[in-house]
Amino acid sequence: MESYSHVSCVCLCSPGHIDDLYPYFMRHAKQIFPMLDCMEDLRKISDLRVPANWYPEARAIQRKVIFHAGPTNSGKTHHAIQRYLAAKSGVYCGPLKLLAHEIFEKSNTAGVPCDLVTGEERTFVDAEGGQAEHVACTIEMCSVTTPYEVAVIDEIQMIRDISRGWAWTRALLGLCAEEIHVCGEPAVINFVTELMYTTGEEVEVRNYKRLSPCSILDRAVESLDNLRPGDCVVCFSKNDIYSISRQIESRGLECAVIYGSLPPGTKLSQAKKFNDPEDPCKILVATDAIGMGLNLSIKRIIFNSLVKPNINEKGEKELNTISTSQALQIAGRAGRFSSIFKEGEVTTMHRDDLPILKEILSRTVHAIEVRNMDRDIFVSLSQVDGMYFVCNIDDFKFLADMIQHIPLNLRSRYVFCTAPINKKQPFVCTSFLKFARQFSRDEPLTFDWVCRLVSWPLVPPKNIKDLVHLEAVHDVLDLYLWLSYRFMDMFPDANHVREIQQELDSIIQLGVRNITRLIRATETSATPGIDPLSSQRRSGPSPVSPRRVRGAPKAQDSGVEAGQLDKSLGSRLVQEGLLTPDLLKQLQKEWSKEHRQEEVGVKLVAETLNNKIKGRKKK
């Protein structure tokens, strides 16, 4: 009240104008928001117009751009790679480590020395460390200053990706190559042509048709009893993967399992098992991770669902029906030209989904649309040309907030914030924090330190929870290797870490081969009547609060005690990694405390009401 009265006094008693308050207001505002002092500087550094001019080496040469356009399994990438292998020097830029590995092996097998560069790995064919004339890399790692005769940019349609699209834009505008071979969907042709118009470079388009036929069946599978050799059941959640694989093997069939968070070595091992004609495994259960990077002998693609979680422009998670582009990418894995199945088939597991799938696949893939996404002060101040948008930087901000309290210089803080981590994994996030703290103390992160962090040596998983933890540990070791190439002095034991990561990959492979046994063990350890995989029937985890919902029955009325909470909901949340055991205990204590307070409050209210009633009766 004192502050308000003071302001009122100034306004009423001062002979000046109300605008005289403005300097005082601005001084206060700048104390709260320091960036107001440097808004003009922020506008200058956030001027992102004419990005083609950021790459003077590329603009100094007249590049020839060739677009290889076609659907999956049309040979478009094959033709681009043949030109890459025939060139004196070349770079291949792919979206996945698996694709970079594939080109690396194919090139060296063909007698063309080729290096491999990913965020976590550098492999040089020259024993003395000299660089080869050819390199296969993940697209974020391509050099925009090294001259090449030929460059190949694969899966160009990912230029519209709200998180990674910047890497394709950078490669397309900045690669210093005489020939740029771009491979992707026809829907991106006009966009690439228009983008190259701003650089003064013309685009030659080469169209390809699918090499083997792929048809949509008129009947859904409806039951896992109707599976046949060469079938691939596509799911969009890990819990569906667990459930379907368990049901398949309960029918006496073997199945391979592939999903995104598996290490590359495990994915290749499962793919090899499924592709091997001598192996009894004839069924594959996979997420859309099979859409790129793996050569699989699939006869029939079966969509278990047509709904997939996506991140929208605001960074929020949504459940949407898959797009035509996604459906075509996945369906195209059936009947590949190089596999034993020369004709592919596509259908759904459930009858009601089949007409929806047919409608999705009948649509035309629309040209990419560019959307500007304003999320923070930098993005709101940024000036971009009409063909560009500022990528989603939510992951960057998430890591920046996480290490905000740790004393790091600006360059180190920036590098840590660009680290590729899975923020859904609590163990990965806590390890990231420990990495940053140890780094800030100027103490090297040695092999022994890492072993203590991850509790190495590790044993084969006994249940699904153990398997998920091992996958998280693999991600932590990936993070160490990624940082080791940015801070070699502080992460000195990359070779030793890579060795135990390979051992861990083998342990995970063993767990995935026995995944049905792990699921069974998980069910056995759970409380009877509670399905540990029941979350597959939910759209996602709901926020959990220890407070009783107003109007709901009390715990003593429904027979729910703190101990029962731990056995049912609590244990399931711990298994899914949404809670730690310590946090669960803390929640139970708070729940019990609130429960007792609530009982006391009810008694006090009841006593008060009784006293009032008695008083009225006396009157």
C-alpha cells in the first residue's frame, strides 16, 4: 500500500505531466529485463536475411545442382552414389549414422578410400590419420569449407524438419562442390529450384519410378495368427513393440525387434537376423525407424496403428494421423528391388484402419510449406527471408536452463547446449549435468570416472526396465564421445569409452534377442492385475498429483493406502521412468501428511458444525 500511495502522491501533487514517470519506469524495467539496453544490438545479430551469403567459398564457384527425385526404392540414391564413387573427391551427407556407415563400407568395398565422420565417431582409412578424398558423414558434420568434386545430400525433404532442417539448408547452400546431387521426394523440387534461384544456380531434375511394384491389399490382417514370413508389423510406440512381440512369440514364432533408441549395432544385428534366410526369425516388429537407413527383406508392411506422436510448431506433443509422406516412406520398405521379395504389399492390422490408409496413400504429397515460429525474444527479433524459418530451439533452451547455474564460459556453455541428448531419459539428463559440473571444475572426465558414473561393468538385463536403462547408458557414452571431439583435453579417454560402448551394444543385443523373456519377467514382478504395458492403450502419461481430486472418494473410503499406492500406480511410474524410487517415497510422505491434515481439517469442521447446531437447539 505504501508504494501505491507514493505513486499516487507523485501523480497528484507534481506539477509535471504523467509522461514524466516514463524515465523512472524504464529504469525499473531495465533492472528487471537487462536485454532492453541492447535491443538494437540484438536486432543486428538476429538479422538472418540472405543466408546464401554466409558461405563465400560456395558462392565463389558455379555449382551444378542435380535433383534425383522419386519414391522409396526407385534407385535415385544409387545413381547419385555411383557418381560419388566415380569422382576424384566427394562427400556423402545422410540423416542417420547407419546411412553414413553404409556408404562408408560400400565405398571402401568398391576400392574407393573413404573416411567416416559422425558426431560421436571419426574413422580414417589411412593408418597415419591422413584424410581420404571421400568422406561419408551425418549431415550436421559436413564441412562447408573443404572443396569436393561431388557432394550427395540424401533425404532432402527433411529440410522442412522443424528441429534439424537447418542442417540440410546449410549443406545445400554451403557445400563447396562442383556437383551437388540432391536425393528426395518430388514434392521438394520446386522449393529447391526456388532456393537455388537465389544463388544463381540452376537445378537439373532427374525423375525415377519405383523399381518393384507395391500394392495395397483389400483385407486387413485382423489377427496375429494370420502373420506370414516376411511380414513387418509397424508400431509407433515402444510399448506397442513390447506387447506385439510378446504376443507373436507366445504363438511359437520368432520375431526381430527394431526401434529408434536401440544402438546402431543392435539395429543392424536384428536386421541381419530378419534378413537371413537360414534364420528361423521371419517376422519383424518395428517403429518407423525402418523408414530410412536399413535394407530389409520385407514382403508385407502391416500398420498396427495410423496414429503417431508428433511435435508441433510450438514444441508441444500431439497425436496425429500419419502424413502421406510418412506413410509412403514406411510402405515403400516392402518388396525392395534388392531383396528376395520382388513385390511388396501394404495393409493394416485392424479392419477399420484400412480405408483410412488407402485414403492417406491416395493423396498427393503437397509441396513443403514454410512456417515462421515465434517462441522467444531472439526468434521474435529475427528477420528471415520468406523461404526460411527459424528452427525449433526448445531442446537447446532445455539444456541451457539445465546448466544455467553451472559456471561455464560462453563458448563451452554453447557447445554443451548443442549436445544431442534424449531429454526424455532422466539418467541421460542427470549424467549431462554431472559432465557439465565436472567440466566446470576443470577436472578431466577420465575413463574411471565414467565407469563409476554408469556403474560399469554392467550385466545383461533381467527385465524391460533394465533394458531401457542400458539404452540410456549407451546414450550417455555417446554423449561422452560427442563431447570428446569438442573438448579433447577434458574428455581424454574416448578410445576406452568406445570399447565399453561396443561391449554394451553386445549386452543390449542379447537383451533384445530375449525380449519376450524380459517382458515376461517384468509382468511377473508387477502386482497381479496390473498390466505393466497398459500404457500402450493410453495416448500418453497423465500428470500425477498426490492430492485427492475434489469430489472424489477419500483414500479411507476406497481402501487405498500409501502402501497400495506404491504397489500399483507408483510402481508403474517407476518402471516407466517417470519417477525415481526416492521421489516416490517423498511423494508418499507428502501424501500421508496431507491426508492426515485433511482428516484433522474435516474433524475441526465437523466439530464447528456440531457446536453451531447445539447452540441453535439451545436457543
